[in-house]
Amino acid sequence: MKAVTMFSCSKNQSSGDSTEGGYYLLALLQVANEWSENEPFQKCLDLRAAHQLASEYIARNYLTTQTPELLPEKRSKYFPFAIKLTLLHRLGM
């Protein structure tokens, strides 16, 4: 199985940083948190969806032209980025 490759910015761009960390990582963590709170029936946030949401978050919240990239691959399923722990608890895991 091939790994998914995610970049915090496009080629010939610089990735933005704040005192709290890199914009892309902060955006990924923020959208995972928002997803967990706002999507009660989804049990898994996959990498492609997390990447798309984080890219949109960066565009809305930071003064940057940074454009994160996800290497395109021929796949129908992506690895999970976030899984709801409450569901794992209910499954006895």
C-alpha cells in the first residue's frame, strides 16, 4: 500500500508559521476538532477530506498565498486522519 504524501505548500512557495506552529498543521488540527464537534454521524475523517478542509481554513484565516498539496493518486479510499474516540469506546476497543 502506498503512503499518502501531503505538503504544507506548493512548489516554489514558503509555508507560513506562527508562534503556535505551522499554518498547515494548525489548520489540520483545527478542522479535525471542528469535524469531531460538528459531524456526529461520521466516524472517520480521511486524509483527503482533512486536507481539503485545512486548505480552506488556511485561505480563510491566514494572510498567506500558501497552497497545501496532496499528491494525486488513483485510490478510492484514504487513510484516516481522525477517528472519533467515543465510537471506539462503544465498540469495546
